[in-house]
Amino acid sequence: METLSKKQRKKLEKQMSSRAFTVFGFRGEGDTNYSLKLLYKKDTKPEETQEQKKLPGKSMPVDENILKDTEDPRILPELEAVHVKNLYDSIATHWHGTRYKAWPRVASFIQSLPRPSLIADVGCGNGKNMPDCNKNGFVIGCDISIELCKICRAFGFEVFAGDIMTLPFRNEVFDAVISIAVFHHTSTRARRLLAIQEIVRIMKVGASALIYAWALEQEGSVSGHKFDTQDVFVPWHFKTPTPAKKPSKNPAFENPLPEHLLPKQTTEENTPVFNRYCHVYKEGELDELVGEFPEVEIISSEYDTGNWVISIRKTAVSEKR
């Protein structure tokens, strides 16, 4: 992973704090560079042990002793820093080779939005949902993985590195928000509630949002996963994508990545396995979390091929929390 020098960090922080875009805004003294600083708290890649190399494809339960609430839910816990942020920085180019277009339910939601819409893609990954969003208006993406943001920028998408817990947007500015496969990487209830609070905060009154999260129940799933408990490590096998899996089906991804962003070649002998942290959701769990916010109504709540999906609408101005 590329590490910024102290001088480069200061320059980037200054640029971020002086943004004059209408949608950007920072929330009080001391919070200006909060999210940005958290991103650089750890520069190490997830350690890959001999034990991890031998792991089968099955998920493993997370030790309850490391599932701890931080004093401030905005602070990135070490579990998420190592097994989410740093992990995706490590596997970004390989991950990109397996994701190339929006899922049908996500595409349908985007297409249903009024035109033109200003859309936030919170946890945008490699940008696979952004071409559909841009057909309906304009999308701004953010992701905690800087390496995934680099891939988005290589394809011309408008993105920045940021944390869902401290989104640097003004209140009530977006017509719609999508957050796809992000919530299952949040490790505590307090952080899940804060993530919903931030999404609701940036939505205009009348705006809608779509949230996807991995389900504990995996009936009809195509992933092949089976979960015995809600907090798990899911192995990622760091393999070079085959040509059939490259993102050629999406016109936005037709141009190849720059050479420095291409995945490194691996062989069966040197294929490492990294553990992704996930909290998989029970039926009704997302509904219960959203129910904590009286300014939001649930439009639909459903199961979609191994995920719980909730669509919400903001009906009133958010209270200050």
C-alpha cells in the first residue's frame, strides 16, 4: 500500500477542509479532518499467517472478546481497521475483477428515481453502481478503501475516501442514497445506528435510500456461504481473476486499468487467504435499526439472494443528535 508522507497528508487535509462544493460541509470545530485522519491511522496490510493460508472456504466465528464498543462510535475499531479497511486496500484490484455491474434490484431502484437526481453511493467500492446512477443524474461516491477509490478515479468517477460514520456532506442535500454491501462490515450496534443516522442526515426530506446487507439466512444465495453465527470472518482467496470475470460487460469499464492498478499475478502455490470481518443480519434486524429514526419510513423490506434489503424514505427534517 502506498503511504503518504507527512507533507502530502497535510496538503491533502488542507484541500479536503477547504472544499467549496455545495454538497460538502463539516460539522463543528474539531471535526473537519476527523474522517480523513482515521483513514491514515493504520498503514499496515492485514497479516496473513500460515494458519490463514490453510483455511477452507467456510466462514469462522469472531471471538466475542474483540467485538467491543469504542468510547466514540465514530472511531474505527481495530477489528474493522485490519479486517475491512486494510483488507480491501490489499485486495482492491482482485476485488475489482469480480464486480462489474449493479445487481438487478439495485439497478431497478436507481432507475425508479426522478431525473435528474443527486445520488450518494456510500461505500461505492470499485464504482460498479455508479454508471447506472449517472444515467439518472449525478453520483458522488465514497469508500473507506483508498485503493478502491483509485480504481473509481481511473474510470472517471467522482469519488473520495471517507468513512460512513462521518460523512463530510451538508445536511439534507441528496435526492437518494445507496449503500450496498457496507453495513455488514460494521461491528457494533452503536456504529450501525450511527451509519443509518449519517445516511438519513444527508437525505433531503422526500429522498429515498436503499441499503443492502448480507443475511444470516442464505436460502437461494449464489455465494455458497453458510453462516452459523452473526459475527464471522469470511475468507477471501487472493487469486488473479480469470478473463471471464473481468469487468467487460459494463461499458464504463471497457478501458483497461492503468498498469500500476492491475492485479498482481498469483499461482495456486502462492495464493494467500485474508479474513473479511462481517456481521450478517437476521430477518427484521435492519428494520429494527431504522425504526429508531422517527423521521424515516420503511418503503419495503425484503430478502434478495442472500441479502436483506431495505428501502426507506425521509419524511421529516432530522433531529439534532
